[in-house]
Amino acid sequence: MSSGDDGASSGYWYEGRERTSSVDVLNLLRRYRSEEAAMRARTRGSMGMGETDLLTLRFLLKSQREGKVVLQRDIVAFLGISSASVTALVDRLVKGGHVERHPHPKDRRATIILATEESEHEVRETLGAMHRRMINIVDDLEQSELDAVAKFLTGMISAVGESKSLDEELRDVIREDKAAKQEQQRDDD
């Protein structure tokens, strides 16, 4: 628990409670997401980058580790933004010394985008300690706990991925509530 938060406001610790409830778990997941977002903001600030810049840099570093060549169109597909926006993004990263453009060895029209060694080092320095702490926590889990966590996260990914837009979901809830009230009114009559 972070300092100043004993969990009471999140519903996590209740005197006499022996089991953690579904609400408790979801509150912890929300807190994790909040802490992770704050960590990402600190990382972006320390590296002088925006969210899209950092996502692109991580994409480039991962692709380079896997031996994949990344072209600007690959970044367009990864981020789902326009080619013009990616050009501006790559220009900014080149200017900041985070990436370099290199001619494609087989296609004179294409340009390869590579993260610089300095950026890889900076990312490792900035995120390395945090990743080690996270790995240590996971490594301390028993296999049954790992299985439970994996099952939970897989289910959450599916639930969030299958969700409709918030507007559609809200309309569905309102419709269902209205239908339930009408049915209740018919039963009362």
C-alpha cells in the first residue's frame, strides 16, 4: 500500500474479513493501473518524451531485439495514426537523439528507423530497476498463484477487449433498467 493509503477507502481491508472480495481485487487493479500510469508519466518526463514517443521507442527496441526491420509504415500500423503524424514523431525522435533513419539496403525508396544505443541504455537505466522489482514479485509466486494470476488477467483482457463503447454500454444499461422497471410495474399492477 502506498503511503497515506491504508486501503480502507478502497474497500480492501475490513476488520474481521477473512476473504478478499471481487470489489477488493478490482480496486487493487485500479490502483495498480493508476500507479503504472504515474510511473509512465515520470519516465516520459525524465526522458523528455510524450506517450506516443515512448511507445514508439519501446516498439523499436523490441523489434530490434527480435531482428525485425522497422519502416515508418510499421510505426503507422502499430500506433494507428496517420503517416504525417508518424513523420513528425520520427522527426522529433531523431532531433532528440533517440532514433536514426537509415537507408533500406534493398529498397532505395524505404527508410529504416532504428533506436539509438543511447536510447536503449536510457530506457534500461530508467525502467530496469522497476522491471527487476516486478520480476522478483512474480518469481516469488507459487505455480498455482501464477496460474490464478494468468487466468485472472486473461479474463480481464477479454472482458475489456469485448466491451462495447461506453455510450453503447450505458444505453444498454439504461434500456435494461427501464425494462426491469416496466416489468416490475406490470407485476405490481
